[in-house]
Amino acid sequence: MFEFLIKKLKAHPRKIVFTEGTDPRILEASARLLSGTFLTPVLVGNEEAIQKAAEEIGFNIRGAIIIDPETFEDMNKMVDTMVELRKGKMTPDQCRAALKQANYFGTMLVKMGYADALLGGATYSTADTVRPALQIIKTKPGSKIVSSCFILVRDSATGDREVLAMGDCAINIKPTEDELVEIATETAATAKVFGIDPKVAFLSYSTLGSGKGEDVDKMRNACAKAKAAAPDLAIDGELQFDAAVSPTVARTKCPDSKVAGHANTFIFPDINAGNIGYKICQRMGGFDAYGPILQGLNAPINDLSRGCNAQEVYSMAIITAGLCND
């Protein structure tokens, strides 16, 4: 999976903003990225402090771009651009104050073309990464919400690689039917980036009418709307998880389904189910989990867990930059 993304980036090298420039995990990942020459880190913070932190822990970040909000020569231009983007919701002084914060400053670097993508959240909350993205980058045409998915990867003993997509596990707490449609189409699009031929299952405690209730109706209706919105996608539901992944169960519960038994892209009814589901796969199923990958924005911006390690930063940086359009 990463070989494919690295090959793509070598053909189209990118610049990625890290909002926490002195964080040891960011510096370690940046040093590793620089050795690969396909992705240039843009570190936000005081240059002297970043260089000192890198030297103290022994990471070579020569070649990284370091930009300090305090000395950025185009700050006035950035303030004017942000005022225009906020359309009267923030004064120039408020914008200037916000741009002293690395999350807002880094997002504006992407918006203004100084970088192609952003990865934050090593010390920021998810909300502190997503909020500037919504205010500045905004959703792309045709998207009404920002959603997320996780890519889960597991190698079998035979050498086969299983890659799954799961959404939405991190952003939308109780999505509506129409929001689930958007989550499904965006998650299927993300799945394709990672080489998955998406077979999309809308998950429930019911399989094609075996159960009753509002939650079942929501997933059934959302599935029907998704089929109408994306007729070229393989979509089915509502499906129980066993029917979605087990050919044996599918033959019993829904023998006519073209998705059941072979699903690889899963749409959860709410964040509770999604968050629990992907973590069960990760902790008990032996899958590596990559994400949350944010979907629906005008540029690739992603969020790290505050408990991440340098390897996760490196992997998510490649994933985030790999989502850039050619």
C-alpha cells in the first residue's frame, strides 16, 4: 500500500505542513521523510527552537522548510486573505491573533499554496485541527460535511494482504440518512486510493428487514439513497456484520446480495459503533489502523492521535500527501 503511494509521490513530490514543529515524533518522521526525497516537511515554529530540538535528539532535518508565524514575511497578505475567507466573521486583529497559533497558520499555508497538505494533532485535539480546516479550506464542491474513515491492513500467514475501509469512526456523532450517503461515497472514494475495489455494506443489527426499529430504517433508507446517488458502486444494506463478511452466513441470510459475504468498505450507523468497530479490528483482529483520514475537504488535511508514535506520523504523512490530486 505504501509502495504505491510513495511511487505516486515520487512522480509528483509534495510539501506537507506539520503544525507541531518541535515535537520529537514530528522531527523523527520528518528526518525519515527527507531521506526519501518524495515529501518535504514544512515545520511550523521558531527555527532556532526546532533546530535545537532536532540536534538534541539526533535527527537530521536538513532540507526541511521551517516557517515561524512570528517572522513570516507574508503575514499581512495572509491576514488579508483570511479576513476575506471569513467574510466578516473575524476582524483583521482577530485573524492576526489566530494566525499566531500553529493550527491556523499551517492551514493558511495550505490554502495559499505554500504547501499541499497538512498533518496536525500530535498535541492538538481533533477539534483544533478540524475547525481551522472547516473555516479556511472548507468543504469541496458537492460535499456538505467533513467525515472520516480508517484504513485497516492485515497480512495473512499466506502472504495475502487484507485492506478494509471503515467510516465514519471519528467525526460525525449521529449522521442523518443523507449524511450517511455522503460518508459512504467519500469512504468508497478513499478506499479506491488504497487499492480497494469498494464493496460497501451499510451495517446494522438487521439484515434486509430481519430486524425492526428506527435505526434499521435509517440504514435501509440511507442505503437506498446511496444506490441511487452512486449507481456504479457495489452497495447493499442494511446488513449485519457477519452477513457482510462471511460468504457462508450471506448464503443463508441474503443469498441474492452481490456485496454480502465480500464487503470491504463498511458504513457504521453512528460514531459509537464505528469507533468501537475499528478498534476491535485493530486490537483483537490484528489489523494496523491508519486514520482518521478526513474526507470532504478542499485539500488533504488529517489529524493525528495525541498518543501517536513517529512511525504513525510517517505513515499518516504519506497517506495525507498521497490524497493530493495529480
